[in-house]
Amino acid sequence: MIEFEGIVPAMAKALDKRGYEELTPVQKAVIDPKLADADALVSAQTGSGKTVAFGLALAPTLLQGAERFERAAAPLALAVAPTRELALQVQRELEWLYEFTGATVASCVGGMDMRTERRTLERGAHIVVGTPGRLRDHITRNSLDLSAIKAIVLDEADEMLDLGFREDLEFILDEAPSERRTLMFSATVPRTIANLAKSYQRDAVRISTAAEQKQHVDIEYRAFVVTPSDRENAIINVLRYYDAKNAIVFCSTRAAVNHLTARFHNRGFSVVALSGELSQNERSHALQAMRDGRARVCIATDVAARGIDLPNLELVIHADLPTNSETLLHRSGRTGRAGRKGVSALIVTQNARRKAERMLQGASIRAEWARPPSADEILRRDDERILADASLTDPLQDDERAFVAELLERHGAEQVAAAFVRLSRAGRSAPEDLQEVNPADDRKKGPRDDFGASVWFSLSVGRQQNAEPRWLIPTLCRSSNLTKRQIGAIKMMQNETFVEIAADSAEPFLASLGKNRMLEDSIRVTRLDGTPDLSGGGGGKSYGDRKPRSGGFENRDGARPKRNFKAEGADRDRGTASERPAAKAWDKKPGKPKFSKPGNGPAKPKRGPRG
């Protein structure tokens, strides 16, 4: 058995059984004899082995020199985590780590049967792991007794504060004995965490190992520039190119999760969804499907995916850009764990490149900018995998020889090889053809010197219907294969808008609108012969040679103005009521004006809020 100096023998036995040969830097730091029973504030990045770290740190405090626990009259330790998935993951880790100590580890998380949890607590548990809201419920109902608590661990403390759990955390800490040990683990230590530590810890030891100060060294960051209309196709190609054992695709909303899940399922990917609207049972089944190989792609929102650990996760795709640099690090930290390599791929539309660059710079990350994998590159990669297939090099078995000889005699070597190739390619989604994009195109600033040959179109909407370029241009790009560089001057009239489209894009633009020539079912599009009267008569307003405005649609991924979310905690998917505090008032999303159907007259619609 490998000797682990400074560790309780029962824990060393569990580590050896689990196959541990060496402890991670944060695990070594927390078992330092100088730490003893002191409080600690630990900077621990995702994937650094912090769950085992605080399990090792708690053992001497809880066992008090004994080899095994006696029957628990009341819990001795409490571990608090921000989400159900992370809490249940912590419970599983502590169960194997404390296997030879006789410890009972119970969970109290939102979405589970509270009566079952109460019965488990009544039978006795040495360590309780839970989410803030559910733990507070048990305390107020007198089903969780904190009188014997010797230590409390706050795991992912920064995320708990971001999600609005500060009041619940303070309630739990105030209810626990003051002479306890408090360990706080956080990926970052902002002022809010420092203030919480100052209020509830005594002379805490600050631990920040050199290994953790270097963010995600085993993650390769790639940024793929695409046109807005090719965003989903690019995700498909990235999934096909890397062919990861497990991949997770992050979206900003539940609606986006449901849309991509349906799209990828129809394309033949084995996919599951993870969002706050799912029940705990559904979320558990989704994660288990990823762990046992029944599914390989998980489409998730930020809140739903916090803290989950998928051992074979090799690829993270940001379908929607994160809200900030910290979210980028949290998302990407799902891969590249425990020394394994991983890829974090950002899907960046042309008009969102500068936003992505600022985010990467804020996270101190250098990404490789490139086009998404093309269909030809994916097919070549498929052929490389076939040539590297182990079945081509494994020795021929005696019980196979007779049938192999019969196959060759009946069909010949070439036909047998063709059958092998077809079987290898079967079930794989066909790669997508993507539009050519120059990653530097979106950096061009200012008006264009010469738009070149063009065709004019009339749109059945004008100033009277509150039409504005800030939503009209993204609508044109989203509803067709146009990019901003293919849209020229825009002339707003009272009940009509003239739009200039590059000549070589005119026919594809019309074809994308269908037979009805309708833009989003409300705006009729008509091709004009020649150039319309742009003299300005009738109160028109011209937007020729538009210069992107700071903070306009240029930086919004072709979308309407953002909702006013607050930091990472307002992730647009707040989880279910059982795992979050009461929701605060949300800013309403500014909407596009409503239009009458063509032919119903120019009745003025209700005006939506200005962006």
C-alpha cells in the first residue's frame, strides 16, 4: 500500500483502493500539520481534487484520534454546495473516502423527498451534504440538529453568493456552534467572499497553491468565427471533428437548450438536456446516461451544469458566449480535469468577436482563432480514425480464421474492406458545408469605400411602425444567409423601407425567404428594378454606409438589446424553486414592434420599450 504521510490510516486505505498514487497540490496543502484544526480559506479551481481535500482535512477534527466513528447521535460535519448535482457528487466522493471509518454520509438537496431525508437524519448521520435552501428548511423544521457540529465546509462559495444564497448561508452559520471549524473553498476570492470569511472564520489560513494559480493548463482553447446563420452548423461540425467521448454544449437559455437538443437528436447524436426546468430524477438520469455511455452530448444551461463532474468530458462548446470571464472559466473547467486534456471551443459570430476577445483577455486565456472544421476536414478525420482502429491490428484469433477465409473467398478483400468502411461510417451525422468567413472581416471599421454592384429591395415596414436598423439588420441576417457586409444603404420612409443588398447575394436572399417573400411572417419583401427615389421626400431617413455604434447590435451576436442581468448569478436559467431563493424582479426583454399583416392597413402597433 502507498504511504500517505499525515493522513488518517483509514483514509489512506481508501485512497489506495481508489488507485491514488499521489495527492494534488491542494490536497497536500490542507493536510499540513500546521493547519491542524484551524479555519481555512482555500482557492481551489475546478478539477483540482478539492472534495477529497476537504474530506482529508475534516477527518482529524471529526475522528479525534479514533480509527472509526461510533453511532451518530447528531451530525458532526456539514458540507454546503450550490447545486443539487454538486451536492450529490460530494456525497459520493465522501462515501468512498470515509468507507473504512464507518461514517454515514447523508444528503439534503432540493428536488428530493424531504420525508426520506428526515428519516435518514433520524437514523443518524456523521456528515450531511446539502444545498443552502434545503438545509435551512430542515433546520427550521427541527429535523437537522446542528448542536454537535464540529466543522462546516462551504464548497464553491463564490458561486453560492452569485446565485443569491448569502442569506441562507448566514442563517446556517449562525445556527451552528461558534466553536466549530469553518473551511471555505472558492475558485475566486472576490470582496464578498473575503467579507464572509472575515465574519464567520477565526484567523483563517489562506491557501492558494501555485498549481491552482495557473488556470486550466490542460485545456486547449479554440475560437471559431462563423456567420450568424451558420452557428448551429458549426456546433455540429465541431462535435463531429473532435468525436469526444463526452461533450457539453452550453446555452444561455432553456429555450435554446430545448431547440438544440431536438436538432441534434434529429441529426443522430446521442444527446441529453440539462436545465432547471427538469426534475431531479430527470437530471440524474441525464447525467447517468453521460457517465455510462448511453449519451455523448449534453446540452445545458450554466446553472444546471454547475459543479457536475463527467470523468470522460473531453469537449466543452460555448454555443452562446458566456456573460463574463468567470463564467467562461467555470464552463471550461468541466474538462481538463485531474491531468486529462480537454478542448474548450467558443462559437463566435462575426459581430461578437470583440466581445469574445475582451472576455478571453479578462480570463487571461489565449485562444487559437480559426474557421470551424470544414466538411472535408471532418471526413479526413473520420478516415484517420478508421485507419487507427485497433481491430485492424489485433492478431487474428483461431476461432475467426475459418470465417475470415470464407468471407474473402465469397466477396474478395476489396469488398470486405468496403463493408468495414461502411460499418465504421454508419450512424455518423453528415458534416455541414459552412460559408467561407475571413476571421479578420469583423475587424473592419468605418464606412466602406465602395459597396459595388447592388440590388434594391422594398420592405413593407417604415418609421410609422417603429422600424429601426438596430433590429432590422440582425433580422435580415438571421432570416437569410446575409452578413452585415452584404447589406448596403438603408432608407427609412413613412410606411416603407428600402434596403440595398450586394448583387451576388440578391438571389440567395430571395430564395431564403420562400415563396411568400416574407421576413419573419410580418414583413413583405419586394425586389425593385433600379434605384428607388432616395431624395428624402416624404420624411425618409437614410442609413447609408452605417458605422457600427458602441454597444449596438455589433456586440450582441445579431440579437436585440440584452436583458439587464446581474453578473453570473442571473444566468437566465435560475434552476428550480427547491434550490434557489425567491426570485427577484427581472427586467423585461425589450421587444421588436408588432406589425399588421400585409393588406390590413398601416395601423400603428403598440410601441415596445426602447433598447
